[in-house]
Amino acid sequence: MPLLKATAEMLSQNDVVVGIIEEIITVNELFGLLPFVKTEGKAYVYHRENTLPSVSYLDPNDVVPESTGDFTEVVTKLRILAGDVDVDKFLAETMSDTENQLATQIGLKAKALARTFQDSVVNGDNVARPKEFDGLKALTTAAQTITAGANGAAMTLGMLDQLIDAVPNGADFLMMRSGTRRAYTALVRAAGGNTASMIQHKNFDNPVLAHNGTPIIVNDFLPATEAKGTGTNLASVYAVRANELDGFHGLYGGDAAGVRVEAIGTVQNKDATRTRLKWYVGAALKSTKSVARLEAVTNV
């Protein structure tokens, strides 16, 4: 069961809210693999490990050395992702015989919430756009970035092996564009296989594509316009460890996974009913070693 859906079903008795979250999670496989954590305040404070303490071999009666680990305090704020839906009362009364107009529009708005979040998971940049949370591109350090080529190069299976190895405790999924995934399938076939490996994951009803057991999910909000050296129109692949302890995870505030549906009422200057959808949402990366990026890939 997708994690966000499970959270909503436990926390909300509102069928509308649960239905909206079901709309959100059907947009992309990301919502089946990314855990969400509730935060009580408007910000989520955690500590990233910097250095480990040291230990030494000793002779009898040696002085035991003392050292401690070093941490950095990180604060990430919840963000408000919201939009209004105005449904003309005349259309709602006369055109809802086969399809509820309000329900249809709320469903579409829920999908818009999901796709905007999916975009921000990769491209969110709190410096360039202060209302957003930081996404994977902004959170990935230079030390966790692998370059396919000085001016871009085609992806290889060895590059993906190196990318997964860059996440020491194990990646939970690889994220790439649909064109990059097609290139991966072609690589596997060219290597002598009939088709790319498929695995059955507990959070999905159908088998998913995998590289050495690591699920591959598609996110076409990954840019296909990155540049490296003289190369242009390049893309990236991310390896992500997703959990609440040392990985990348979503955040929500309040009840019902942070989703709010408000009936605002009649719009003042037109004969329409306004409904507002809000999602108090964010993301956190507990360890910088939990994300790695393969950049400058020509397979877009």
C-alpha cells in the first residue's frame, strides 16, 4: 500500500480527504516509495551527522582517548501548496447528471497538487524560489555527484552501479526521465537479456522495472535541458535512500497527511461556489549520503 494513502486512512475520517490523497498517489510511483513524517510545528528540526568519534587500540594502562561526533542542525520549513476551484452554480445544477462537476474539478486540482510536489521533489530551490522547499537537485552535494562525461555522455550500466554504490546504506529507488528509462531497457537487451529486470514491490500492484533489485521510477519533471561543458540538453539520474531515519522523506503538518479541503462558499462577484485545496507539505534529507546524482546523461 502506498505510504501516503496508509497515513491518510489512519488519520482521516473524511472520505473526501482520503479520496484526494488517492488521487495524489496515483499520479506517480514516487508516492508509493516516499515515506511522510508528521511535524507538529511550522518547521522540522533535525541533525545531520558530520564526523564520527575516533577509537584507538590500547596497551594495558594506556589512557583512553576521548572524542565525540559532530552534527549540523538543519531546519526545513513546511510549505503551503494550495489552489482554489470555482464551479459555476448553473453548470453544477444542469451538467452533473452524468458527472459531478465539483468532484471532477477537485480531482483535477488534487492531481495538480501531486504533480507540483513531484516537480519540487527534484527542482525545488528555496534560494531561487523562497516559497518552495529544497528538492534533490539542491540537496545533493558535489561529493555525491557523478559526471557521465565532461561534455555529457550516454549512460552505461556501470554508471548506474557506481551511482547506487554512492549511497552507502543502500538506495531504495532510482529516479530518471522516461527517455532515460527506455535507454536503460535498451542497454539490458543489448547486454544479452530479453528484457529489463522486473521485481514485485510490496507498495505496487504490478511489477516494477529494477536495476540489480533497485526499483526504477519515472519523473519527467527531471529537466532535459541541463548543460555540462559544451554539452546541452542533458539529464540526470538520482539514487535515493528513502526513510525517516537517515534518508530522504516527505513532511506534512496537521491531521489527514496535511491535506485540507475548505468550502469557501459563494464567490462574491460571480455565481459560483469556491472550494480550496491545501497541502501543508515539505521534504527533509537526514543524511547527505542518502542521495547521489549521475549528471550529464545524454539519454533524455
